[in-house]
Amino acid sequence: MSLLAAVGLSQSFGGVTALEDVSVEAGPGELVGILGPNGSGKTTLVDALTGMLRPERGRIELGGVDVTARGAAGLARLGVARTFQTTRLMEPLTVGDNVLLGLHCAAVRRRRSRLQLVDAMLDALGIADLDGRVVRELSHGQRRRVELARALVGSPRALVLDEPTAGLFGPDAQAVAQLLAGVAESGVAMFMIEHDLGVVAEVCTRVVVLDRGLVVDQGPTRAVLAGDAVAAISGELGRDRFEAVSA
Ligand SMILES: Nc1ncnc2c1ncn2[C@@H]1O[C@H](COP(=O)(O)OP(=O)(O)OP(=O)(O)O)[C@@H](O)[C@H]1O
Ligand SMILES: [Mg+2]
């Protein structure tokens, strides 16, 4: 059963086709990996799925309802959260206040309850010690976690993540990926752009492969990672696919 879906999306920018007749879906509990070389349309797909881009053709469905016209704020209110390829945080605010913004649309009204949720989320992401720090002083990896905390704190129904482990190294990337797998297992429908095939192999339930705006493969993780489409683009993803497939 699909919770968040794109149906027949097409989008071009000037002469460039960013997406062409793209259909993808994620059901509750699914973590769908989005793979593709640079410029293949991954971020454009994420922008459309979260209402930040109104596609030229096609529609976005949430729980089977057409929500294409709702826009980013409307989808956020309906429980669709996201993170960005380059983190977008309120630089002069503290970590705690940035995460609090993630509760903007939440039903929780009492300030004390909100602060408790923020504290719990900072704990879960291992950044409780950063609570009072101003975001502009943080490292890249710390910012990634703050943005994830902001996306997760409102208990979204669907989560769309643009390269959540980019710039994190080894154990840090693994830890975030495992956390995301746990979030999906709790019943959230998730899409995640991810270049590291090892991470994809470990946590994604299904995978979509984009190339030049087209879905060139889509299916269960093992089958897609072992398939021709991933073989064709693996050089551009920068990781050894065979390591991931045999892991
Ligand atoms: N706002 C825009 N204006 C013009 N062209 C755009 C715009 N957004 C995306 N594009 C173009 O659309 C194509 C797809 O871009 P997109 O950012 O979706 O790719 P991507 O797969 O996320 O790439 P990357 O791996 O580099 O993040 C690219 O050719 C890009 O230059
Ligand atoms: Mg991108």
C-alpha cells in the first residue's frame, strides 16, 4: 500500500529534462533508496514529493489523495517532512530552537511538552550536548543531524531525505542509516537519496534508479543492486557495487 507517491512526473528546466514520466511510491514501513548519477533528477524528485516544486506534469499522492496543489507548507501540515542536500537551518538560532521549529505544525501545544520532545530527539541523534549551541558554529556532520532531528521531531508520516549521510564518515554514516531504518520500521514511509551502495544494501527495502530523468530500474534492493542499471551507473556513484551486493 502506498502512502506517498509520485505519479507520472515530468519536469524540465529550459532545455534540460530533469524528470520524465517518473512514478515512485513508498508505503508505511518502507525505506525506498533513490540512486542516480549527478544531475539525474533526484533532488527534483524530492522537491516534487515534498511540494516545493509543482511539477509540469503528473501528481503527488498522499494516502491515495491528490495533494499536488497543496504546496510545501500544506504537505508539511499533512505530515510530510524532508531534509536538504545542503542543510537549510536557521544559522543564528540554537540547535534546540531549530529542532523546535520542526514542531511548528504539530498538535502538541504545551511548551514544556514540546521541549521534552526536542530533548528526546536530540538524545536519539546523539547531539544532546549541542542543545544550546548556535548552528553557525557547527560542523557539517553536526548540521546534518540537527536537520534530521528537525524533520523527525514532529513524528512525520512520510519522510524524504536528500543525501542524509553525505559528508558523514564510516561509523557516523552507518549510525545515521541505522537510525533511519528504525524510523521506517516504526511505520513511516521514507525516500532517501543515497550514493553509498553499502548503506543502500543495508537499510533500503526497495530502490529506484534514475538516469537522465528516467526511472531505469525499480524493485527490491538486492535485485536492483545486482542489475544492469546499477552496473551502468556504478562508476558515477563512486562506490564498488560488488562490495555492497556481496555484503
Ligand atoms: N532550478 C533549476 N533550474 C535549472 N535547472 C535545474 C534546476 N534544478 C535542477 N536543474 C537541472 O535538472 C537536472 C536534474 O537536477 P537535480 O538537482 O534534480 O539532479 P540530482 O540527481 O539531484 O543531482 P546531484 O547528484 O548533483 O544532486 C540537472 O541537469 C540540473 O542542472
Ligand atoms: Mg541532488
